[in-house]
Amino acid sequence: MKLLRYGPQGQEKPGILADDGSIRDLSAHVADLSGAVLTDLDRLKSIDPASLPKVDGTPRLGPCVAGTGKFICIGLNYADHAAESGLQVPPEPVIFMKATSAICGPNDPILIPRTSQKTDWEVELGVVIGRPGKYLTEAEALSHVAGYCVINDVSERAFQTERAGQWTKGKSCDNFGQTGPWLVTPDEVPDPQALSMWLKVNGQTMQNGSTRTMVYGVAHVVAYLSQFFTLHPGDIISTGTPPGVGMGMKPQRFLKAGDTVELGIEGLGTQKQTCLQD
């Protein structure tokens, strides 16, 4: 299934993508794509999308999951990205948090902070938790995943690396977490470690990679995180980015107002954002 949320910000309704590409309304069956609904997505599989009301037009898409309690990110999780950053591959996954207030729809604009000089892009595979999990083994980990999605882990590099403190303030600005367009259930993603991924700025390809080159794969990351805290339904894990970010270029290149960013992951859909000055 390809599940989604559509409508104005803060008023999104649950939906599903039908085979003909239309959006069908799931409101009669679930209140939203969060919490207990994510724990039992199998019950939605018996619903024929063609039997659901068709949503007219092309509504705004919201983030494909609601009620996210934790937005957890993994840093330097592609060896080639670590190399372009001039950093060693970490001996364990690098964990940082992104404020949940950064989460927005897949095509919502990137808001460049007022004092930003180094706003950057990062296409990433998102993993949405569907069942609570603590002290999981790698063999158990994927059974706790509700689905996968595309994430743009937008980053302000000066805030992140040139000012005192942790990475969080360079990662958590408003609209720094485009999520969606769809939550794709695991039955449609047989191998999360074999997905091509790409990102373009103003039509120019910047990132062209694959989840195959992750240092720490999805099962390892989910199990690893669960050793430190309980993972809850709706939690999002953003699993790292392949090379091609602006910070790693020579000379470096960063986003400015008016730029257009497009990105996607095989089978998980695409995003398109315009950069606006906040």
C-alpha cells in the first residue's frame, strides 16, 4: 500500500494511492495515519481502493505520518558521504535528533532561515515505526517497521558545524524535514537496502546513490536505536544520505531563494520544493 495524508496544513486527512494514480479518501476507516493505526495496517489491505471516494483535483500532500514523537537521524551512514565530508566512517551509528516541528509535506517549500548562508540538501530513506520496540535484535527489527518514505533532511551547515553545541540547531529549522509523498508498506519494499535515490537542484543532478552503500542498514539501525530507548509507532528514522551534498562540493554550493529541489527514491515517490526566504 501507498498511504498518504492530504489537505491543508494541520487539517490533513488519511488517504491511499489507487492503482490509477488517484487519491482515495480513507477517512471512513481511520482517523489518521498515526499511533494504533500504524500498529495494525494489515486491516487496511482488505479495502479495495477503487471502492473509496475519489479525491478531486491535486490537493496538497502533508507528511505521510502523523503523531511523530521522535524524529531520529543517522549521520555519516554512507562511506562515500563521510569521505566527502572529510570524516571517518563512525564505529557505531551517529545519532542526532531533528525537531518534530521541522516535519512538513513533501512539496512544501524549503524555508531558508534569515541568517542562513549554508542551507544544504540531503535525500534520505525514511523508516516509520509501526510497533513499539525495545531491545530488539536485528532479526526482529524489520517487523516493527510500518513503512518507508522519502525524506529531505535539509541542513544549515554553519548552524550545524560552525557554532557551539550539537547538530540539532542546524537540522531543526522550520520546513527542514519534507516527508512523503507516501508511506509505502514493507510488502512493496522487499529489500530496503536495494533502492536507488537521487536529488536535483534546478534540474542538475547532485546526488545519485543507492541504499546499498549504507554503512549500517535499516535492520541494524532500528535494533541499535532500540537499545537506548523505546521506539514508538509514528517515530521516524532518517537513515543518512549518499554523497553529493553542497557542503562536499569544491567550491561548496548552497541553496538560495528561488532554487528548486527535486528528489526521489525508487518505489517511494518523489518530492519537489521551492526555496523561499523565511
